[in-house]
Amino acid sequence: MNLPSLPFNPWLLVLIALLAIVVMTSLLRAGAPFLPRRVRLALGILRLLGLAALIVAVLDPFREVTRPDPSAYRIEVLLDASRSMETPDLRGENSRLEWASQWLLPESGPPSWKPLAEPGTAFRVSLFSSERVPWNQQPLRRARPGETAIGDALQDLLGSDPGAANRLGGVLLLSDGANLTGIPSSKAAREFAREGIPVSVIGIGQSGEAGDVSLRFTRESHAFQRGEEAEFALEVENTFAGPRRGSLAVYRDERLIERRAIRLEAGSKRTEAFSFMPEVSRVETLRAVFEPDFKGGNPATHLDFSIANIEQDDSFRILLMADRGGWLARILRILARENDSLRMDSLIRIDEERIVAISEREEEAVSSGPLSSRRETLSRIPAEPAFYRFYDAILIDDAMALEKAASLAPVFEEFAGNKGGGLLLLQSEISSAEEFRLPEALRSLFPARAFQPVRLKRDAPLAFEPEPLFGNDIGGLLFNSPVPVLPGNARLDIPVELSRAAQVPVRLREDRSPVLVTHAYGAGRTAWLATSDIWRWRFGDERARESFNAFWDSLIAWLAVGGKERIRTPLNARVVPVDAPTPIDVEVLGRDFTPRMDATVTAFLTDAEGSVSERQLMPSVDDPGRYSGSIQPGRPGPWQIEYKVLFPDGEELTKPVWFAVASTSPETRQTAFDEKSLRDIARITGGLYSSHEEASRMGKLPVSASIPTIEDRHHWSRSWPFLLTALLFFLLEWWLRRRHGLR
């Protein structure tokens, strides 16, 4: 208590007080014979209290309070928004980040930091993970990328706004204590201690039993064969001090492969094997999930991903489309039945209203293809692209292609250009004296554009080129004697106009006329065979039959395996980390397979939650044909990108890509609550520490001692409660005297 300097001698005040006591005593004694003892005592107490109130009013004491000047400093709120804060270990299975978001933006009332400092104090809120950024006043829906760097974030505050009028006076840190990169948090705390700036801390997290159950695929990616059992394995480890139980579920995309219950002994590690049967060639995401029967552990280590690249097996699925059939169609179907690597279906047009569909596959395999039975009758040629995507190559005679060019051209463009299938256009076995003309809709698809009909007058030997079809392993028979020949009287439509990228692997030996012409189209390959009489070649000796089979094996294999892709991306069939920028670059080639810089490339992204977004890719100046972009995945799970490339001439290419985003960084796997480190920061710097559960009871935050202060005086007697209380003493004393007949 502080007292003001009195304008007179203090002993005079003592003398007046003694006289007042003597007067009150005499007054009490004067009425003593008439008043009960308890009344006299009450009157004495009330008069003494009234006298004390008068003395306090005369002295006018006050309490002096010194506080920091709110206009001279600011407090920095530093909130950890790293991925470890997504750990759901708080009450109600809320995550640390959810609690922090509610702390920043409470449902009602002022911001949570307001009561922690003097009114008028400036606050500035920042979020950090690997870098510190200002808070945008929005709820925290997702963690920031990067690894937690508490020390770096604190040190960054020391150098911020050195010339600001409201200098840094204190810091409030909200974190789970994980510090995975940058300078140690204790070193940053010592620098704050030297500057005299306290760092107060709210620890967010629960201290639980040490240990975890983690799982991972033994391989990041797998290559499987279609139609063969696919086997893979998972490693599961228990680092708890006791046994743990749970279930292990493995998925192909969203389809469950198997769920099994497992029990892990303390400190044990074991391998769990799984298998499935791949039906089609594509890229799939394998996902393994450990579902614990206990509380605790890190959800990020209970999940892992791998890529399954299901490749084409050694057998090819071929579709033969012929007008009324013929010897060549029959021979090709016989060849397919004799060859274990070929599975051929046929669409044979009988008349204008009937198409006979024949499946040469085993009965149990029919259900996996577009045909519903071994033999059925269709009323029209299918024009849906999905019907043809099942096949690797299509052999079609020119009579059927001529009549259905308008409806089949877009189907074939999608089949060859995007799927990467092969197309072989055959001379029809229906004889015609007219010159064959390729429809305009099919001109860009095939390597031969214009034709001259020829009838051979005598047997014509054939000449074969090793590239691109015939290598020594498959086509070696074609380069040795006896030379394969076309019989006399065979009909040919000799190409006289070829595409720029056309190659001629088979010619007539004498005049070098093209018999087989090929080129690449999009992701696939197309070819033109100039004669349907080539089947006669097979009916010679055994050597002729072997060479004929070698010719068709080579041709079909070349068609079915696809050509050079015009859209290439390194992202397909990869597992990428969740907290790192992921490039989504593609390389684009034109029709002539040279890099193109004038295309419009759009990436349609489907994330792990099913949300679709669109990203425009920009052409690279330094790398012609490359279009660049980058994404920050943010959520683990299976992702897909569909690239669409639009050229100025209207041509459009598409390419789907699958990849998986996994929580592979220490940020998502080392999520233990480190209370000790947080307490050390507060202790070293002179700040306060509070758990998140007691944050509402946290007192005023300490600030730097070098902050200018303001002195406030609180006078005891200059308040309405004091005045009313003093008046009450006098009124009660007056009422009591009047009640008993005293003046």
C-alpha cells in the first residue's frame, strides 16, 4: 500500500484519533445505565468502523501497479501446422490440428489468445512446418508440407521486423514438440533467453505408451503377368512392450483382396504373404491397412501403398473382322487355334442383317471378354470403343472397312492412338475389278493411301526386311531358302502413295512393289496387306508352312505390342511421398513423332478422396516437347491423372496415369508427443508451460523486461463500494441510537 505525503505532522493525526476514541468512550458510558451491553458493544464497533473509514478517506491510500505498455510491443503466436499434428490422439479421437484450429477460431467469444495479455496488446499469428507463414484467418483443414522445424521458426522470429514500433515482447508456441529438421529447439531457446524474451508454450498431444505397429510392402512396385497368380508380401512390426492384435486388410484399388486377423508378440517382426489373380493389363494400386484392436499407435504407419503393374502376358487377343469370310479368314482362325499365344475372336458378316460372332477362347474365359457366348448372331457391327479395348490387335478386310468407315474410324483411332492396339487392313477376298480407294476417314490411320490393282502373271518371290517386324528370333525362316512366293494369278492392290512414316518390310523381289506396309499411329501400330491370296503360300511343303506361320506370328506380335507412345510421363506406376512437390510433366510428340510445342495440355487430377481438379501444363523452353507442372498431393492414397493433349489441327490424345501417394517421411511416422522438449523451451526462456487441456486456465504471458512500462494507481477510497460501505456504518449507528432513545 502506498500513502500520500500528509500536509501536517503525523502525530497530530494520532492525537485526533485518540481524542475521537475518548469522545466515543464517554458517549457510550453516558448511556450505559439505559442500554443493554450488546447494544453498547454494537454501537462501539460501528463508531470505530466509521472512524476507520474517515481516517482512510483522509489518508487516501492507493495501490501502484506497473504493467508493460501495450503499444510498445507485440506477442507472436507460433502454431505448429505440420503433418504430425494430424495425429488423432486427443479426447474424442480429435487430432491435434483440429484442437489447434478450434483454439484459433473458437465457436463463440473472443480469440483464445486475447485473455493472455494486457488489453490493447498486438498479437500476430503464424503457422509453421518447415517454414513460417502468416495465418490467413481461415480454419486449419490440412497440415502444411515439410518437416517440423521448431528451432528455425523461433529463430526466424528474432530477425523479423527489427525496426517495428511494437517490438517482439513475447512468444506463445503451440506444438506437439516434434523437431525433425533445422537447428535444435534448445539452441533457439537459449538465443531467446539471451535476448530476454520469454517463450510460453501450450503442449498439444497425449503422452502414451511408447511403441507402434508399422507395416510396409516389401517392394515399392510390382510387375505381374495377366492371367498368372500375383504374389506379394508385407512386413509387419510391433515395437510395443507387449503383444498387440488387429486385422490386416489388403486392397486392389477399392477391391478387397483379403482380410486376416493377426497377433504380434512384443518386439516381433514378420512377413505376411498375399496373392490375387490379375484379369486385365493395367496399373493398379495395392493398399495395406492395419486395423488395431487397441488404442494408440500412429495411423500413418498403419497404412502403406505399392504399385502393381499388370503386364500383358505372352498371349495376344486378336479380333478378325471379315466380309463373308474366305480362305484367309479360315487359315488365320486355324493358325490361332494351333498357337497357344493367340486368342482370336471373329466377326463374320453373313449378309446385310447378320453378323456371326465366334469366340475361339475357352468357355470359362468368355465372360471376361466382350462376347457373351462361344457363338452368337449380332444385328450390326459394334461401334462402341469399349467392345474393342479388350483386344490387342484387329484384322479387318477392306470391304467391311469401306462400308463402315464413318462409324469405325473414330473407334479405330481411339483403339490405335490411345489404347496402343494394332490394326491390319487386309485386301478383301471378294473379287472386284474396280480400283480400291481408301475412305477419307481412314486415310490418316493406315500407311497406304492410294492403290493400283495388279494381277500376277507368274509366281512372285517375296523379299523381307529385318526391321521393323522380322528379327532372327521370330522371322529367321523368312530370310533363308526356299524363298516364300506369291502364286501366279494372285490379286494385289499395290500401294502407290504412302504416309511419311511408312516402312515396307515385305516387297515383291523383282520390281520392289510394296506388299506389306506399316507405320506407327499414336500409341499403336497399323499396317496394310496388299493381297488376300497370301494364304496360298501356306499350302506348299512343310518348310512353306513353317515360314507362313513365322510371318503371321511376327506380324501379329508387332501389331499387338504397340508402338512408340506420343504421350510419355515418368509418373506412371510410382509411389510418391505425401509431403513433397510431385512433378506431373509429360512429353508430347506429333503425328510424325517429333516434339510438339504448340499443343494444349491439360491434366485432370483425381485425388485419394475422389475430388477432381484441373491443371494446365506449360511448355518448357529448354526441353522441346515437354509440358511441365507440379502438384502437392497433401493426402495419401491412390491418385489418377488423365492427360488430354489438343493439337491445333483438332487432333486430341488422352492418356491415363496411376500413382500412389504414401506417408513415407519421418514427419508422419515420428509423431510421439515430446512434452519434455516443450517444457525445456519454456524453462530456459522464462515462459509459462501449459498442456492443451489446461490452456483455458493459463495466466498472463510474461514479456521481456526491457519493454517500457505504464504505472497505474488504484485508490482504495475512490470507489463506490468504499463510499457505500462507510455510509452504511454511519446509518446503522444512527438507526441503532434512535431505536434505543439516544440522540
